[in-house]
Amino acid sequence: MTHTRQYGESEGTLQPAQPHPEPCPKCHQKTVTVQVWESSCGSYEDYKYTCATCRHVWWIDGIDS
């Protein structure tokens, strides 16, 4: 199954934030957390990264995209 459109964050569930060992690509601080997002239909899983220092947010598509 492939994405036919980009899903909104509200169209799924975010798991609680967990520490991530890699630094932020924007400010290079090691204050990043990651949350697993699962679509409401259960077909997709993506990853939301947030830097606590500069508030930069980015997403990585899961292998199912």
C-alpha cells in the first residue's frame, strides 16, 4: 500500500515522546525526542522528531510509505 495523500497529524495517534540519541540537524543539540505516529487505519507508521532546544520539528516516513 502506498500513500495516496499526506495524512494529517490528527489522522492518527502519537505515542509518548522518547529520548533520541542523535543531535538536532538545525541546532546540533542532543535534546531531541521521537514519537511514533500510527495512522487511524493502522496502515502507516511514521516518526515525529522534536528538538527541545530550538523547537525544530521534522518527520521521517516509516518503511510502509
